[in-house]
Amino acid sequence: MPRTYIRKKTSTYAITDLKLALDLIGDGEITVIEASTAYNIPMPTLYSRLSGSRGGNPCGNKILSDGEEKFLIHVIHKFQEWQHPLTRSDFISIARTFMIEMNKKKITEDSLLREWFNGFQKRWFNEIKFVETSKLESVRSLSCTQLVVDRWFDHLNKVLAKLNLFDRPEAIYNVDESAFGDDPGRKQVIIKRDSKYAISSQGGSGKCYTTLLMCTSASGKFLPPYIIFRAQRLFDVWIPRNGYPGSRYNATPSGWSDENTFYDWLCNHFTPAVKMVKKPLLLIMDGHYSHLSTRIIKYCMNNGIHLECLPPHTTTILQPLDVLTLSKVKTSWRKLLQNHYKETNAEPVSKQKFSLLISNLFKNHLLPSHCAGGFSKAGVYPFDKRAISKEKLLQPATTLELVDAITVAIKNHMTPTVVATKGTKRKIDRPYGESITSIDAYMKIKKKETARVKRSNKENVQPKPKNTGTRQMKKKTLPENQVANNVYTNVQNVDQLALTNTSFEPYPQQISYNSSLKTTTSPTYTTMMNYNMSRSYVPGAYEDPMNWHLNEYRSCYKCNSTIHFNREQVSRCVTCDRICCTTCMYNNSYPMHAYFKCEYCALNAALHVTR
């Protein structure tokens, strides 16, 4: 028979008096002897309760009063609302600082407070507990506020009322893309006692992903998978005949969905699947750039599809697929990968095998309750804005009037120990591939700054003329050229001199032709051909090829050979009407046509422009 304990002696004090005495002793208002005398409590009882030994308090030694511990509970709740929950060490650090500010005895910076924390956890087990955190990006955390959620549901209510979809779940759809990898995740296994590591072989690297476009409705219906491979081309072996009925396959260089892919899904996959559903339809999706374009919006308007984009960075709590459906699907997908590696001795998942695994996933693991449950949990259908838990929303920081000790403790906990210096980013000049230390970086920047200051001081010594406000073009000056200067000084009267003086030579350096009419040196801008400055030549006179007998005395201005207009082709300067024979045309260093500009006119025009 079990032993039954019967108390032989009744206590001479009340439990309430004992608790009051312990609180007063803990606050330092009275001593143990004074409490024993005032409340008629034996001193061994008080000492045992304070030390937490046998017969004492099972929750350990209390350093703080109940009211002070309630402040700490409030701090824990507030950090959770701010989406920065406290760890065990964080909370002990805050509690230690709080105790020091409250002048608690025998509490220093080196106090571990492990026993106190265990007792604190037992005393407040109805208020706090230990769980693993769920990671959330900071940008999503800041976006998921009560104001954003309220505005979304107000807008959604108007849309559902306008389209008359409150009782038509078959017309409400949600589409999203998700990556399916080849990593089966971790699992608990049984190994021998003295082993430290449990190595599990798998076929893939864990970094190979394939995109899957999924679409579900509020009624529990789901569309066949739309698989997007990472490749430039599609091959027939990737598309098995025994895949999921109605599946479509595509490929992009990145492996992700783009505007062309989403438009193809909308036209060839979504629209045929919902052609029997009464219009209009509501299609909820995120605001990714690949989901919105002019042709997508126009196509949806023509086919009775109403597009609705979720608020930015809120898909984790507002999108039906992210809330429930994808989590169920990914869990089943990891189980399928584990079975595949076990059955095939860890063979890699090929693209053909991936299609077959996705077919198995949609046939045997994706249930209508998973699809409809996502819409219910997101508050879309049935429409209920209370479906979003406030614990998932970021609560704004409030300024509550707590004791100064709590304020100091929180401030010390939130103050960073290492603060990054803020300043302008400066480039470090170094050879390619050379590594440097922080001291080298400082010295290089200092040297660069010193050189910049020296250049600035030099410019200040010789100030530049101030700009008057109108931008003036600088004239380009050419280097001095004796030939050009000689031509320019004679260019005004060169025609008159040519008429009166046959020996006039405007170019100091000239080239003569030999009997075969070939130049000894190639002509340049400073070495010009001989001109025919005979008395019979009058600049400006225009020869008529039809009346060649009147102009038969004319000759080439380069080689002085006589030109017969009826027997040979000639070239004429468009400015001064100088004539060039066929031989000189072919032997010239630059191409000449029937109408050209001679060297003299070209140089004269260039000098006028430059001057």
C-alpha cells in the first residue's frame, strides 16, 4: 500500500503571513529575527524558505518582489511585440542591470543568476515559455503593421462587393511561384553512442532549384503544375508522358519566372482551366515586376479577370499560398526527396525525375483542404479581417511610465557595443589583387588627402579668372607653319598676281613632274603641286566642253599639258574652275571626281575659317 503522510503538528502561522514576511525580508525592510517575532514564524522556516532548501520554496530564491517581477514580464511581452524576442542570456542581462539599479544586495556584474532564472521561470510558467524563433526579413517585419493590414482588408472588402464574390469561392484564385530544391533537409537518425557526427549521403548539392508556378482557388481546386527549368532550350526527355495531366513546361536562362513566362501561363494555362467558371474572376498575386505589364493587364480586362496585388512585403501573412499551402507542399516534397535518395542510392534528381516527383506530389500529397485552408487562414474567404493574428504584426513602441531601473536596463541592452563609423566612402588606390590592412588603408587615404590639399592650395595661390556667366568657346590655335603663313599673306592678291606675273609661286616648296608624270614625293599639306599660272588662265572663267575649239589652249593646272575637251575627260574645281587632266586624276594621292575642290581653294577656305 502507498504510504500516506499525516502532518503531526499544525503550523502556528498563516501562509499569507509567511509570504508577506518573505517579501519584507527580500526588500530589506525587516530582518529575519524581526519577521519571526512579528508574525510568529520559526526562524528555521524563514531561513529554509529564503535559501530554497528542503522544506523551502520549490521555485528557488526570490530576489525581486512580485511587482518588480511583473515589470520584467511586461518587458518580455514588449520585446515580443517589437519582434525582437529575448533569449535566456538577454533576459538575465536585463534582470541583472535592473537588480543593480534597485540596490539589491550581493548582486554584481559577475552574478550569473542561473538559479534565480529557473525559479523565475517556474513562478511565471503561465505567462512565459521557450520556443524557437521564426525568421522574418526586417523589411517584411516593418511592412506588416496593423495599419497596412487594415487598409488591405478594407480594399479587399470593396473589391469582393463590387465583383459579387462573397459566396463564389470558385472564382477567387491565388498564383505564386516557388523554388523546389534537391535538399531533403535534416532528420533525426539513430547512431552509436560514441559517435559525434551523423553523415547522410544525398544526391544533390542542395543548391539546385527549379521554379514551379502554382495556382489554387478558395474552393479547394488547384491547377496543374507549370514547371520552369533553368536552361536555354527544352528537350523532350524532360517532359515525361506519364507526368501530371495538364502540366506545362517552360525554360528560362535564370530559371525564374519573367514577364514572357507569366504571360504564357496566363494565356495558355490559366485561361483554359477557368473557361467554364462564371466571370468575373479575382486573381490575387504579389506585385513582382514580371506579373504586371501592358499586355497582361489588357488581356485580363478582355477576359474578365480582375488582378489584385498584395501590399509590398506582406505575402507571409496575407497570401493564401504562403500562409498554409506551400508549407504543406514543401513538407511533402522533402519526404519525397528522402524516399528518392533511399531508393536510388542517392542519385541526383534529373529534370525528368523532377517532373515525375512533382506529378507524385500533386497526385498524392496536395489536398483540397490545403488550398481552401490557405484562403481561410489569410482572411480572404470567408472574408474575416480577424484571421490575421496580432502576434504576427509589428507593434509600435510605446512610452510607458515604468521605473527608471527598467528603462536603464533596456537602454543598456539595446545600445550596440560596436558602432560603425558613418562617413563618405573613399576609394583606396592599390594595385589589382593587393591586400591591405586597416593601417595601410588609413595611410593611403591620408596620403591622398594630403596631395589633394596641396593641389587646392596651389590653385588658390593663382586664382583663375571668374566666369562672367556666359560660356565662351575657346578658339583652337594651330601651330605656326611658314608655308601656310606665306600663302595667307598672298592669298588676297594671288589671282591678280597670277594674271600679271607668270613666275608667281605662292608655295615655297613645290614638286615637279618628270617625263612619266609621276611625283618624286607624295603630296602633303605643306608640299603642293605646281599650278599653271599662265596668262591665258583667268580664274572664274567657265569652259564650255561643246566649244572646245575656243578653249583648246587650256591646260592642266598640275602638269601644264594641253587639254582637248572633245577627246578626254577632265575634272573641274567647283570653286575656281581650275581644270585637271585624266593622267593627274589617276596619279593623285587622294581620289578625285569630275567636280572637286583644288588644293589652293581648300587651303584658302581652311585658313579663312581658322583665322
